[in-house]
Amino acid sequence: MSYSVSVQTPASRVATAAAAVLILVLIALPFFAGRGTIRDMFFILTMLVLAQFWNLLAGYGGLVSIGQQAFVGAGAYALFGAVILWGIDPVPAILLSGVAALVIAVPTAFFAFRLNGAYFAIGTWVIAEVVRLLVAQWKTLGGGTGTSLPREATRDMWFVSLIEDALGVRSAAARDILAYWLALLLALATIGGIYWLLRTRRGLALAAVRDNVEAAKSVGVDASRMKWIVFLTSALGTGLAGGLIYMQKARISPDAAFSVTDWTAYVIFIVVIGGIGTIEGPIIGVLVFFALQSLLADFGSWYLMSLGVLAIVVMLVAPRGLWGLLSGRTGLHLFPIRRRLSGGQLTQAEE
Amino acid sequence: MIWIDTVLQGILLGGLYALFAAGLSLVFGIMRLVNLAHGDLIVMGAYLILVLVTLLGLPPFAALLIAMPVMFCLGWGLQKFLLNRTLGDDILPPLLVTFGLSVVLQNALLETFSADSQRLPTDALTTASLQVGPIALGVMPLLTFASAVLVIVGLNQLFYRTSLGRAFRATSDDAVTASLMGIRPANIFATATGIALVIVTIAALYLGLRANFDPNIGPARLIYAFEAVIIGGLGSLWGTLAGGIIIGVAQTVGAAVNPEWQILSGHIAFLIVLLVRPRGLFPRAND
């Protein structure tokens, strides 16, 4: 009798179809949505990318980092450096953001991997502080007060005039649309890439390392290599997102680009509230985060306080987050990675 | 001469960092818990003392005597009702809950006391100095350093001379076996966090007397404390003092070269120690 191993579930087939429609709508969004919506969507998509990479690191790799702002900041400053010092166009310069984050990530990992668990967390934070303090010494990029992208560079950016003509919008709106499309591309590549990684042999090894390091090592998984792969991948993605975020902002300062609240605290809350260790979790989390922000943004510190309380409650009551609650009740998996056996002898016996 | 002066000031500054770190070291040593809200608890302690000083018109050192039991109860409750629920094999819950707590505390302080920087009222004592040969040493830094040494001596006495200390050590070694001997680990942990917050209050007093503070400075204090603990080696209180001194000296020497390098050189010293001695200078615990 033949048997088959399948990963797909009926829900995931429906989800794939729905996702295809959703992606088409998102691509077409600038044709019918206003500038405010595009900016909100840009924010949601970039936070989603940061959340997915932090989730890869902490949820799958077991590496709780509080130093992701190092890679956002490094990516952002690399973009500004490339544009201001070398005159490179901001769009291709985003790729350099990823490279810069990787360059920072190698020594960071070298130091931080000497520390375990909670000490790893604070160790990454210290290194992010060191990078921030060093960048603040870089006088040509504005030192501690920061700098802006030159007007010519943002005006003549790739694709901007194309979008202006095609959609009949002003230059500033065209830049927002370009940033939005790039963010959409990055978010889709991130989710697709992480989903692909988790379904490969590497992903299986990663899950094994997360669940039990010693057991994984005993069946021949190279645990420290997996840690490196996860750390460098998430640094690369976080750096790209950092470059893109600051390309859109067009204004940078060390305190903003290396902000632990903006680029790590929010991201951690998004992942924890949505559901750590799942691809669906950060998606739910970022929507909850955005809804809360729209509701409570006027209340300043009350907003952050309630986000913190919500994260603590979720961690204590439902450690797998909102998505974990939902999928636990319904058995729903939109991005299934479990391999299930069907057909074969068992089915015959049942018949 | 100016270099000797700089190094001496650094050593005394190290006393403050050791005070920041002692509570962290204690809690980690007993329950392997790293409290990411530690820095914000220090800042909260400073505000508590400030409130007592302003409302009751007490001198800061008298306010400390009232603040210490308050903070002990707070720490006890915090551990018993919140943090104990996060302990276990998984490292995520304690990290994420204390990180959330840190953000909540920071913003609660911001909402209550605004972002303005505050300072505890100072008197003649805070600005007085002792002339030792050609070098002038501030009375306040000397007092801080002496307090750090006293706190560490006190903690060591508590650990090795009392039945509570025996319970601490037993629970730290093996909580399950300790509970068979009639110890309740949950209460032992709560007491330990209570004591840690008493030390935090002492640290907060000197923080508030020596410099301005505002609700946002907590995380930086956590980082200094953490660096001192790691440099010293986990589980060694005297090591923590040595770690604090190394950070302090690195900062004052760095600042003497270029004022912008003060914080940076402290961090660099930490990274160098981590590179050369990954387990710290005086390691004892195995994790």
C-alpha cells in the first residue's frame, strides 16, 4: 500500500487561496487607498517584518534578544552613509543595510553566544548600546543629533517618477507608495522565507534544538551552527527593515534608530501577544498592536503601560498567545509545518 | 597625580554599581532569575524616598528606614504573586514578564512624576570632602563605597551564618530536595526578592543623593549592574564588587580622556573581560 506524508491541511489550502487574493489586494492598494492608509500599512508591514525575525530568533531559535535595535540602527545608518557619502540611490542602498547588519551581527554573536539565557538577552542589549554610542561619534552623519537624507537623493529616487506618472500623484506620495511596495515585498519574502526554512530539514533541526538541545545534539544536529544561522538570518532581515524604515522617514538620529522601545519592546509585545513560536502569531499581534495604538495613542505613556500589562497577562495566562488560544480550540493551522502520515497500512486495517 | 585621582574616583563609583548589582546577583544566585525590571525598581525606590522626604519632611537617611520595609513587602509580593509563576525550565516567561514589568514601571513613573529630572535634597554632607594628601575624596562617594562593602559583608553573613541563609543555599542547590526538608521554596524566593529590594532601596538613596534621576534611567542602571555581575562571576558577591569597580574605573578613565567616552569605555571593559574570561573573574555558580 502506498502512503503519503503531507504537511497541508484543508485550512491551509483555503488560507493559501485567501492569501493569494489578499496579496493581490495589497499590491493594488495604492490605486484606491489614500496616503494615510498607505503610511499606516507601511508601519504595519515593517513592524510585522521585525516581529517575524524576532520570533524566528526567540520563538524558534530560543535566543531571546533585547538588542535587535542594533541591526535596525546599523541598517538605517548604512543606508544614510551610502546615500550621503557615496551618492548611491536609496533604493539599492537598502541592500547595503542588510550587509551592514550582518557585519555587526558576526562580532555580536561571537560575544553574546558566550552568555546563556537571560544573560544573552542583556548581552545583546549592551552591544546595541555600544553600537549606538559609536555611531553617535560619527560626525559626518550628524553625530548625536543625527541628519537627513539630501533632498536630491529622495527626489530622484528610483521608480519615484515612474509612480508619479502612473498614478498621477505628487512626489512625496509617490515615495510613500514606493516604500509601501518595498515593505510589502519584504514582508512577503520574510513570511515565505521563514515558512520555507521551517519546512526544510534545517527547520526540523531548529525545532529539535529549541525543544531539547541535548537530545538534538545526540541525533547529530549541530546546535551551535543552527544558532548562528538563525541569528545571522534575523540580523539580515532586521537590517533590511531598518534601512527601509529610515528611507521612508528620511531623517535619522542615534537615539531614534537605536531605540530599545521602538524596535525591540514593541516587537516583543507584538510577538508575545500574538503567539510566540508561530508564523500566524506576529500577524495577529501586529494587528492587535496597531488597533491598540490607534485607540490609545493620545494617552501617551498609558498606551505603553497597557501594552506591557497585556503582554504580562498573556504570558502568564496564555503563554502561546492569542493565536495559540485560537489554534488550540479549533486545531487551525494556516502555515502548517507538522508532517502527517496518511494512507498506508493503517488505513487498510481501519477499512 | 590626576590619574591617581581619576582611578580613586572610579573605584568609589564602583561602589555605587556594586550596590546596583548586589540585589541582581542575590536573586540570580538563588533562583536563576534575571529581573529585567531591576533598574526601574531602583528608580522607583529613589522616587519613593523622594516622596517620603517631600511629604513628611524627613532627611533622606531617615526616609530610607521607612522605604526599606515598604520595598521589602513589595518585593515579597512581587515574587510570591507574579514572578514565582514564571519560574521553570523555560527561560522565556521570566524574561518576558520582567521585561513587560520594566516597561510598565517606567511608564507608570513617567505618568506619576513626569519626565522632569529630580534630585534628593542635599545638605552639607553631600558636598563635603576629605583631603587625603593632595587628593580630595567626596564624603558621599566614600559613604556609598562603605555601604556597598557593608551590604556585601552583611549578605555573606546572612548566607553562611543564619538558618535563613542555609535555606537560601539549599533551595538554590535543589529546590525539590529542600522542600522535602520542610522549606517552602516559594516563600524562600519571596524573601530573597524582598531582601534584594531592600538593597535596591539603599542603592536608590545614593543614586538620588549623588545625581539627578528621571523615570527613563532605569535600563542603563540595569546594564551597569548586569555588567558588574558578569565581570565578577556569577554567584560571587565580592566578585560583584570587583566588577563594579572595574566598570567605575573604566568609566572615569574614559571620561578623563574624552567626556563622550564615559559610558562607552565601561561597556568596552565589560566586553574585554567577556572575551578573556567568559565566566567572569571569580566564577562559582555553573550557569
